[in-house]
Amino acid sequence: MKHNTTHKFATLTALAAACTMLLTTPALAAPDSVTASVPSAKDSSQRIIRRAQPANTQSGAQPIPVQSNVATPAAAATNSVANESERATRVYQRGPITSTGIDISQGQLRNIPTPQATISDISFISTVLIPTKRGVGADRLDVSLLDHFIEDVSPNARHYPPNFPNRSQRYYTREKIKVLADWIEPFASAPDASYEVLIRAAKLNGMGRNLDLGSDYAVRGGQYIDRAIKAQPDSAEANFLYGMMLSEGGGFKEGQKYLDRAVGLGYTEAEQSLAQSDLLSDRRSEALSRLRRLEQKVPDNKVIRQQIKLIEDGKYYIWDLPAPDINVSPNSINQTS
């Protein structure tokens, strides 16, 4: 009798321990067939997202529902914990990458007209490369945009006083001259700078002087054009620029010899600058005669006719002509080549 009592007590103790395990364990570890389905680090098309598990659960184990034939509240609680743990596992499926908004390129939206654009006035700027220094094998500098700008604004700012169609264009031109003059300065200030660099730096600084950007522009412009003439003494353009800068700055006698040399080299505009110098030196008749002779040599030059008219009307600045229309965009101020 005592043996039977002891055997029953042991059986009840084992049953109680089993129930305790069922109540305290949230889930069993997943079998090998389940864990094998988890993608490896090399196959990252899917990834497992889990909620945080208690510290006593196994790391990386996927919970599965627990089957129990005992219809007790403890078994129901165990199933509830296992189901919640199973729902905690989510598999992220990689889908197509889409941008926000609506793609209107595939069709026209209702009540919204399809945008249309036309392109006109297409122009191209020729590429211009110049040597940075004298001698063979020097690095080459792309001055395509610089040359295009100088050609565009020279009729407005090359001579004094400058003339612009409106204040905005004058302002944009001033600002871009600042940018371009600063850009070419390191090349022009080099002791072995090429003639091509010096002549462009002189043009920019000369226009800066005419636009009242400061005395530094006048000084640099004179220095650069003087070095350019020393590099190429027979350059008609360099002699004209130096003579023009001197005469329009008040140095009529100093500038005349350079202008005369440019005229002898066939530079038409130098003759017009000589007429301007005559006019400011109170030699109106000489200025008028000079321009009339030049008109006979260059009959297609309409500017000369306008300058003759200005002198006949008693004006003193032959470059004070109606401003040619230009289009210096504010977006191009910081663009350099």
C-alpha cells in the first residue's frame, strides 16, 4: 500500500512539472526544415523581421505553434503565446521601386493640357584654345565663352562712355567682367604669359575701367596691353587698344603714336579713335574731315555716318551712339570656360 502511494505521488509530481514547463515556455525551437528557409547573407532578396523576444528564448529560433491534447486552461494559454509568437515573424518581400507622384509621360491627365516645348535660335560657340605661356609645349586655355562675351559686349563697353540699352544689362555686364577678370588674372600676371592671354586680359580690364569698376582695372589694363605690344610689336589690335586707352583717358599725345601705328597696319577703328582725340582736343574740323575720308574708304560702315552726324550736331563723343541690344543673362555671370 505504501509502495502504491509513493508511485502515485511521483506520477503527480512529474505531471505537475510537465504542466509548469508548458506554462513557462512560450514556444519550441523551430525544426531544421523551418530554419533552413531563412535567407542567408548572400541571398538578401528577403529578410526576416522579428519582434523582440524574452531573454530566455533561443536567438534566431522561429517559434511554431504547440500542439496539445490536454484541454486545459494551461494548454489554451500556451497556444495563445505560440500564435502570438508566430505572428511576430514577418517576411519582407522586395517590390518594385517607384517614385512618388504621377508619371505624366505615359498619357495626358484629365483636364490638364500636355506640356509642349519648342527649341529655336540654336547657336553654337566655336571652341577657342590659346597657350597660357610663351614657348612650345605650354598648357592651353579654353577661352570660348570669354571670347564670345567680349565680342558681344564690346560695342557697348569698349569705348568711353559705355552705352547700354538698360540698367540691367549694364549691371550684368559689370558683374561678369569682374568674374572673368578674376578668372584670367592668374594667367595674365605670370611673367611668361602669352600674347593671347595678355590681349584678352587687357580688353576685360579696359571695359572694367570704362564701367567705373575702379582704378585697379585701369592700371592692370595698361600693364597688360603694354606687355602684349612688347610681345608682338606689329600687332594692329594691340597698338589700337593701347592708343585708345591712352587717348580716351586724356593722354591724347601719348596715345596718338600707337593709333597712328594701328592705322598704318590697316586697323579701321583706330582712325575713328583719332577722330575722337581730335574732337576732344578742340580740333573739330580735323575730326570731321578724318571721318569723311574714312567713310569714302569704308562706304558700308554705317557707324561712321552716325559719328559724322554727331559731330555736325555739336556733340563731343562719337561713340555716344544708340546702344546695341545685348542679352547678358544673370544666369551666365558665374559661368566661365
